[in-house]
Amino acid sequence: MKRITAILFACAAILAAQDKVTVPLSSPGQPATVKAHLITGSITVTGGTGPEVVVESQSASKPGREAAPDSPPPGMHRIDTGVHGFTAEEDHNVVTIGGANPARNMNLIVQVPVNTSVELRTVTGGHIDVTGIGGDIDVENTNGAITLKNVSGAVVAHTVNGAVTVSLDKVAPDKPMSFTSLNGKVEVTLPRDTKARLRLKTTNGSVYSDFDVKMETDNTKPIVEDAHGQGGRYRIRMDRGVYGSINGGGPEYTFQTMNGDILIHKK
């Protein structure tokens, strides 16, 4: 019955240019996972008080990318056929959300239970924002910023063109984390008692922190790579990142950008 209900929600979600549906979980009160993948558009996720996942889509114009519709014949008007929607499917507390029409620029707004992990992807024309959840966070953007506020758990956040801004209320004590951008600032706020080993790398920028970072003396480590993935021929490269530890060290946290500064704040 849960499966049938999820499919009905998926069908209903395609019917309107602006949709909002509530997706019940198979095991309310238990940790959930939400996966949302878009080609074009933004994704916003917030922690709510209810036991369900609430998904809303909103059409967003993208200047210069969509062709203008043909002019209607005399005496007639255009009727929107509602192709801006999304699909949402629930299976054993995993909710998978996708755009019904990949060519459209659509924004997703998702409210989830606090103990939810997320996997979010968007390629162009949007940002990723997550606020107030306590599960693991895996987010990736290509052309846009990533902003995570008041989150807890383990974070992997990567964007190619944009800033990565993260504020963690609590960290998972034994899990590594990664905050990376190619072209953009990386700014992360951690609880003051966080124990971690830091890997810091920026090509055109500086690194700043108000933590007492104990730098390691051997910061240039050779890395041996299999050049072709078949053995027999290897490449040795030097990792030009620097390493340090805070509060005695712990799991490895990677902070990396090519063009931008790295800022690590103490909360």
C-alpha cells in the first residue's frame, strides 16, 4: 500500500506547474534519506517538525535559455499543460525526487524530518541550501553555491563554480568530511571542541582560522598512482596540501579550492 501511495504521489506531482505533495514514510520516526537530482534549478531542504517529507516545485525562468513560445492563432490563447512538475517515490524511508521535464528550470523546496540524510545534485542555474537537519549530507553542484546552516553529522560538499558555506552545530566524531570548490571561497564553522586532522589546499588564495591549528612538519607527501588502472606503470606526484590538527586530531577533514580563500571558524 505504501508503494502504491508513493506512485500516486508521483503521478499527481506531474499535473501542475507548481506542485506540493506530502510523501509519507514507511517507518515514521526512523531516520530517512532524501535524494534529489536536477539538471537545472535550485534545491532547498529544511528540517521540519512533521514525520513526512513535503515536496514543492516551482517553475523558475532562465533568461536567454528557453525559446519563447509560438504566438497563438488569432482569437486563441495558450493553455499551460503543466510539464514543470516532479516525481517523488518512497521506498523503505528513502524518498527519491526528480524533475519530470529535465529541460525545464525548476526549483525544489523540500521539508524533511530532522533526522534525515540527503543526497542532492544540480548542474546549472541554481544553488543548494540545507538548514536544520541532523543526518549525513552529500551535496554536489556544478554552477552555483552551496550553503548549509545549523546542520549536524558528516558533510561532503563540492561545487565547481561557487562558494561553499557551512555551519555545523555538531559533527560525527569518527567520520571524515570534505568541503571543496574549484572557483569559490570555502568557509566552514565548526564546534569549538571538534577533533580533526585538517587537509588544507588552495592554489590562488589564503587559509584563515581562529582554531589553534598544530601544523604537521612533513606536509609534502608522495602519492603513488596507477597511471592506467591495470598495474605495471605508475605515476608519483607530490600533494602540495598542508596538514594540521585541531584539539589533538581526529578524522580527516579536507578543505580545498583552486581560486579562493579557505576560512575555518570556531563556533
